[in-house]
Amino acid sequence: MAVYTEVSQSDLENLLQDFQLGQLISFKGIDGGIENTNYFVTLCGEDQQESEYVLTLFEDLNQDEMPYFVELTTWLADRGCPVPFPFKDSNGIGLKTLHNRPALLQPRLPGNHIEALTAEHCQQIGAALGQFHQAGRDFYLQRQAHRGVFWWRRESQQIASKLSTEDAQLLRTEVTLFEQLREQPWNLPQGAIHGDLFHDNALFQEDKLSAILDIYNACTGYLLYDLAIVANDWCVNPDGSIDPQREQALLTAYDQVRPFEENEYLAWPQLVRTAAMRFWLSRLIPALDPNTTQKIKDPEEFRRILLQRIATPAALP
């Protein structure tokens, strides 16, 4: 989360008139993150109780793209998934516009980010992701990944001249291997996926998972690929190696909610490599761009994970 677009008190008060949730007490920009502008907003209701909200302004997504996320988060929340969902105004409209950007007002869910991840944390996020996927398999809208296979192919070619010969070849190889996987007659389960469920997109309250945040990379994709993204973040040691206890807890808990299908056992070793490649590539692009205004995250972290996944092939339990 971050602040790219400044919001004034009068901006907020004008927006809040539509919602009738109470009087504005305070608001504060949220630092961190990469893509969107976020504010904590405190309101006082008619009962004189203060309530906390999050206002998000979308810097990259346009108005035409937003209904997918409005409907998906509402769909998931209605099915018990701990995700923030947009409030609707007195006219039943959740999607607003502020400073020519799509905007949503959502509840501020309780909890804090966890840095020292344990097997218990991984067990909880595994079960929650299984629930997310089960709820999203029959979601009635579809969306192509913003940074999917066609993006990987194009960007890996464009960035190749800025890389060592070895790294450029590594990227090309992983893109090709995923394309070969897609051609297999495996009929891997697909549905709505989170697409970015790193541990800083989850909250825990008293060591219990309380929220899954930042659904705005969600799309229609392989459910197992989404799980691979989680495994490559929640279960990784600083050197890029995998903590087997944490990964076992993650995968076992997920399997208990959404049992793995036969062909997913075949696809898993490649999908964890693909997930590592995708985030290595998306971090390389701004890191190698001298004109970027994006917050830089270390691409080497995911290169190490990719090399570890190649050296030690993964397996589902």
C-alpha cells in the first residue's frame, strides 16, 4: 500500500456524503506497497462509536476493469472468506471516482502483519486459500491475468539485452516450460485466484488469520499456480531454500479443503518454478529502469528461489 494521489479533507467529506456512515474524524495515508493509493479513514457514527475504514484509489486499473473486483470480493465475503468488500452508497453503488481514479471504501479488517512465519501460520493460510478457491471456482465473471503468460513472453524478450546471457536464457526456458505445460491435456482446475497472496497481504489477530488483503491481482487461472505463489513466499528461507515443515503444513491444510486432483501432482514441480520466474521478472523490470517511480523490491530474492526449485524439484504430499 502507498500514497500516489493526495486526498484532501474536503475530497473525503464529499465522497462520504453518499455513504451516510458517519462524520469524518481523521484520515491518514498508508505507506508501503506498490500499486495503489490507500488511506485509513476514521468515522464517528450516529451512535457516537468510531469505526475504521480503508479508502483505495486505483492507480493502474480503470473503471471498466473494476466491476470484476467489486463483484469478486463481495462474492467471496458472502461465502465466508475473510476479504474486504466495498461498501455501497445510498443508491447501491460501491464503485466511486475520486481524482479521476476508481475508488472503493471498505472496512478496515482487524489484525497485523506477521514476519516470523511458522508452520501454524502456513496451515491457516493454506486452509483459507483452499476456501477462497472453492468459493471462486463458480464465480460468474472471468478476467485474464494482467501479468500472465503473454506478458511473460513479451517482457522476457524485451529485457533480455539488460541481463547476463545465463539469466536471459533462464527466463526464456521457464516461459517455454510453462507454455508446454499449458499444452498438456491435464485439464488443471481453474477459477478465481488471488494472484499475489504474499504474507504482507494477510493479517493475523492473536495468531489467528483475520484477513486476506489486496485482491486486485485476482484473475482466472490455475488454482495450483496461486498456491505456488504462496509456497514461494510463506515457506521460504532467506537463502531461497524451502522450509519443508512450513510447506507441508501449507499443502496439507489446502488439500483438506480442496483435494488435489491427479494431474496437479504432475504440474506442481513446474508451477512453483513458474511462480518464482513471474515475480523475478516483475521485479527485474523496475529494478533495471532508471526512470521508474515504482518501489523497488529485490529481484535476486526470486532468482534464488527459482534456482532452488530447479535444483530440488517440489512435490505435493
